[in-house]
Amino acid sequence: MRRQFLLTALGMVLLASVSTPAAGQSEYPSRPIELVVPYATGGSTDILARILAKYVSEKKGIAFNVVNRPGGSGIIGVREVLNARPDGYTLLADTHGASTMIGAFNDPADVPFDWRNRTWIGMMDKDVILYLVKEDSPWKTLKDVAEYARQNPKKFRWGTTGRGGIAIPAMQQFFEASGIPADAVADTQVLFKSGGEGPVALAAGNIDFAAQQIPEALGLIQAKRIRALAVISDERLPLFPDVPTVAEAGYPMIDVAGWHGVSGPPGLPRNVVDYWVTLLKEANADPVFRDMLEQVRKVPVFLGPEELRAFAEKEYEKYLDVARKLGWRK
Amino acid sequence: MENLALLSAGFANALTATNLAYALLGCLLGTMVGVLPGLGPTAGMAILLPVTAWLSPIPAIIMLSAIFYGAMYGGSTTAILINVPGEVSSVITAVDGYRMAQRGRAGAALAVAAISSFVAGTIALIGLTFFAPALASVALSMGPPEMLGLIVFSMSMIITLSGPSLLKGVFSAAMGILVGMVGLDPTLGKARFTFGVTPLLGGIDLIAVVMGLFALTEVFKSVASGALSISSERLPPWYRFLTFQELRASFGAMLRSSGLGFLLGCLPGMTPGVVSFMVYDAEKKVSRNSRNFGSGAIEGVAAAEGANNACSAANFVPMLTLGIPPSTSMAVLMSGLIIYGLQPGPLIFEKEPAFVWTVIGSMYIGNVILLVLNLPFVGLWAKLVRVPYYFIASLILLFCFIGTYTVRNSLFDVGTCLVFGIIGFLMDRLRISALPLVLGLILTPLFENFLRQTIGMGGGSLSVLAERPIAIGFLALGFITAAIALYLRAKGAGLARCLDAEEAS
């Protein structure tokens, strides 16, 4: 059944790519493009989409509109894009939460599409994660945290955002690497609706440990209310020269990052994909665009369609493993 | 007094021609969007956000903030005149405001709303100027258990909001709670009450429900009763729009609601919608005119508008100093800051003084602009109640659908709005108040959120409450108010029955 579906999909992709070039290869884009953000205004993906829109509109002079279609942890907006006409005028502001995490974390019965069934275009940035404690916490390293959590699993309060948040796999990998079974600490998980709440709860002493993206935590780190123990990155960040990488902290196996990029409905014509790949590549090399990303504390990264697909596939396996350990998936 | 020096520098910046122009433009656009029936701050900012993308940081944030409070303000105009709140925050304004409009006192209601908004905005800004960093620590000390206590306490309002029949009120609230639970569950991401309908995964949109229950219901009611216009009363001459007695009567309500609205607005997750309910309820309990609350008390309008405006200004405290925006509108503003590399956090006042104080300065100015802009229009707006209703009704429907659609760009939400219009009409026929429904709907997600967090903090139980005196205090207060309200209700049952019969006849 599944194979049949994939074959049909493949056939459609081939058909689409054969039949569309005639429809004016040189003319794309000839009317405004909609970039659908599957989340509400004001979130991380929304910010990145608006930065891209601004850059593209200024650079190419094309009308490029950001449309927010929030709801259902991204499922509603993603579905809309995947069902849209594959003409390059409806694109998705893609992210880990809108692709691999929907696929891995949700019960397939609740998701009205196959997460793989999209045209990958490219990645534009990665989102780095920090492990954090309260400023006056006795813990100085990740090992200290692990030690305490192992001995007092019922007292160890840790926070993440809800499902779809990148903090969940970051926490799960930490527990696994520390030899702490997921169900031992399941009861003391405190879930937050938005990214900013975790750092605030840390500063107030309502939780003991959290994993967060940089923009959410930076304000309270600078005010010396919370402290970063490690950063999930291959190298130390210029922003936090004193914060060790996870490998330096003795956790080389931890590897989680959020990302943002662009995707489209399945069967997007070759010329549209090429147009966007060239544009994203150019943007990645452009200091103006890199500055815009660094301004919002993202790391500029470019991955093309095939690399992004392979990357997503690997991430999916990772997240599926997390979901199984948490008992979310069988 | 260092703050005063900084603020005056901020004023100087805000008064430069460009910044002033953007504040004015934002106020104008915001008010224009706000007075369109069915469009409030959320929809307004969503529509106008791209306009600000081309500006440099300070003008952009000035303009966005102005759009926000302008739309907030404009929303109360339609709430009063035609019972169409553009946002949950003006639902309570409509309760007394619309009754006043029907009695030919639209001018008074509009004028008092304008003045109360101005007073509350200014008081809240003074609070923001002098106490913002201190208030951030207050917000920090209100953790999930304390907020849970506060929400449980607020639930006792269901009793006072129920109208003549408690049973009907509880039924209405229960419906709101049920509607509030539709969608993906926030912890496990499991679909609840969605029956396989994909758009329901995103939950039922609050604004769609409010538009349906109030605006559409109002249209259906008027069509059913064959009303020719909202009010057939003769309008008083302009100098009699707001009498001195009315102004004096509402002055206390303005001050109290500004103070309480501001304090509540500093807490995490407290939106103007929730806060206006809480403050209105509190004011009703202390007011000398409490018997008329709900049937056109001018103090009610003053309290509602004071609360939501003070709260919106106070919402800048958790947004700026802690990076936790209570509402979508605040989240949009915060993303504006982040895009420009301004980091919300306790140090924002020290690190970005020019920015913060210019924006605060422009908000003081914006408040004055709104008052000057709107008071002269009171007479014009007030005439709207005499426009033939078939004309107004079609406009209400049109703009409600546009407004509902804009919030999430969803046609499904327009359908939701229509369904709730029919539900609201049936509820009205059965004499069930829609207010407890709205309250249940806005409190449920907060309650669930804080309850789960409290349980997580206690390692799977509510045990952590025992260490939290403030939380216990709120819970106790909740039970005591509920008990008193029930007692008073039992005592006044006979009276209520009389009133009910009188109203029905």
C-alpha cells in the first residue's frame, strides 16, 4: 500500500517535472509568492520567514508575502502547503517542528499527511541549544546535574516546551547519555507553552534544569539570573566563550539542533527548486543576510534539497527513537 | 529620579517629527482597523505588520505599539455601539456599553470609554516608568502554583456572571470549558474532541467564538425581532453627551480598574481579556451602583475599559523584562524587538535605554493622540445607532467574517463563527448568558497549563502547593468568594425571580 503510494508519488513528481518546463521556465516568479508559516506571528519560524521575505523582496524585487496558518503544532499550515498546487507560488517556511517532529512525535492517525511527501528546497540556518541552570545553582557541569538527577529522580524538576519543541530530544539525549531511564524522571517534567517561560521558571527557582534556544534565554543569562552549563555545538560560540560544548562537558553523543528552511508541495517543478536553491545559496554567502540571521542568534547554514532530505531523514530516526522511549509512539 | 531624566530624553526622541508621525499614523491605522466591526488588535496587527517591516527599529516599534493600542481602543467603539467586540478584551465593555447605547446613551458610553482608556493608559505608563524592573520580580515570584490559585479564584466569577439562573450559568461555563479543550493536548500532543476533522487540531479560535456569540447573535436577534435600528431614542445635544454626574460616578471605577488592571497585567499569561473579566467582577462587588452592572451601568464601561487598557500597557512588563509575551499581539511586538537585535530581559532598561524610553515616551503621547483623535468623533459614532439596522447588519456580517478569517487565515474559523452565532442565538432564547462561556473558554487553557506545571513541579502530585502560601491564599479566597456569592444568591433568589419575570414581560 505504502510502496504503491510512494511509486505513484514518484510518478507524479516525474510527470510534473516533465510537463511543466513548457509553462514558461524563464517567467518564474511572475506573481506574488506566499510563504506559509505554520505557526502564529511572533514565533521563531515567523521571525525567520519575515527576514527571508524582507531579504528576497529587497534583493529580487519580487512580492513575497508571509502568511501565518497556525494551529495543531504546525499540522494545519503544513497540510495546506502540501496540498497546494505545486507551481512555486505557495511555499512552506519549514523547520524541524513542521517536518521531522510532526512525523516522529505525533500519532500518525492524527496527522493527515506523510511528512516526507514534500519538495525539499533548502536549509538556511541552525538554532543552537543551551543547557541551563539557575545562577546560584550548586551545579557547575552537566555531570553534576546528571549525578543529582540519578540520585533524586523524584525531586529533579526539569522544563521543556510542549511537543514539537526542540528541547524534548535535547533533554532525552541528556538523560540517555547519563544513564537515567526516561520514566524515572517523567513525573517531574514541567511543560511550557512558549520558549520564554522555561528560563523564567529557572530564574524563579520553579524548575532546576532546562534546555533552551539562545534568544529565549539570553536576556536572563545576561542579567545573571540563569547560567549556561553547555552548548550543543561542535565549537564554542563567540557569544558565550566560557560555555563548554557538550563534547567538552563529556557528552559527545548529544546532537540536537533546530533549523529553518524552505520547502514546497510535492512535485515542485525543477526550475522553481533551482531558483530557490540559487537564491538561498546566494543569501548564505551575502554578509547582509548573515548579519540579519546573527542578529536573531541563528547560525547561517546552507543545505541544498538532497542534503536537507538526507539530514531530515537522519533527524527523523533520532526523534522517533526519543518518541518511543517516552512512550509516545510504539 | 533617574527614570524621569531618561523619560524626558525619551520624550524628546519620541517628539521628533518622524517618530511623532509614526505614532500618529499607528494610532490612526489602529483605530481605523479597530472600529471596523469584527477587527481587533490581533487581526489589526496581523494585517499591518508588513507595513512596519521597512522601518528602522524605533519607528517600527513605535508604530506597531500605536497600532496595538489604537486597535484596542477602536475595538471598544464597536462593542458599545453595535455589540461587536473586536477582541475578547472588549466583551465586558459591550455588556454595559451596548445597553447604554440602546437607551440612547451611546455618547456617554463612548466618552467615558475614551476617558477611562486615557486615564488607565496614563496610570499604567507611570507604573511602567517607575516600577517596571521591580514588577519583573513580582512576576517572577508568581510561579505556576500561584497562577493556578489565581485562576481557580477567577473561576468563582462564574457564579456572579451567571445571571438569574445559576444552573444555566454553570451550563454555559461548562460549554466554554469543553470548547476550550478541543484540539491537540498541550502535553502529549494527542488530539482531543477533533473527530478526525483536521482544522479542529488547532483548537477553536477564541475570536471566532466571541464574534459568533456576540456580533452574529446580535444580528440574528435584531432580524428576528424586526428591529429597525439599535436605538430609537433621540440623541442628546453634544454638550449633554456625558453629564458631570456620570463622569463623577465613574471616576472611582476608572482609578480602581486602572490600578488592579495594571497589577494583574504584569503577571505571566494575563491577557486584557482575562483581566477585564476579573476587574469588572471586582468593581461590581465594591461599586455603589453594583445592582445596575450588566444593565447599562456607566461604571461598568469605565471599569472594563480601564482594566483592558491598563493591562495592555502592563503587558509590556513581562514582555520587555522577562521575554514572556502574554498575548499574540505582545508576541508580535517582541518578535519586532528580536528582529532588530534588541534582547528582552531584565537588563533591557539598562542596555537599550534610548529604545525603551523612546517607546514609553511615545506611548504617553499616543494616549493623548487617541483621546484627541476620538473624543470629537463621539457624536458622529453615536449617530450610528440610528442608522437603519439592515444596513449595519450586512456590514457587521462582512467585517466579522473578514476579522475572523484574518486571525489565522482560516475559512474554517469563519464557519466556527457562524455556528457560534446560531448557538448564541439559541442561548439567548433560552436566557442563558454567554459570558460564563467566554470565561470558561479563556480560563481553561490557562488552568490546564498551570495545573500541569504545578503537578510537574510536585513530581506528579499537587504537593508543591503546601509550600506556597500565596497559592493557598488565592485558593482559599476563591472558595470564600464562591461561598459568599452562593449565599447572597440564595438570599436574593426571591428578588432575582421578580427581576427575571419583569425582564421577561
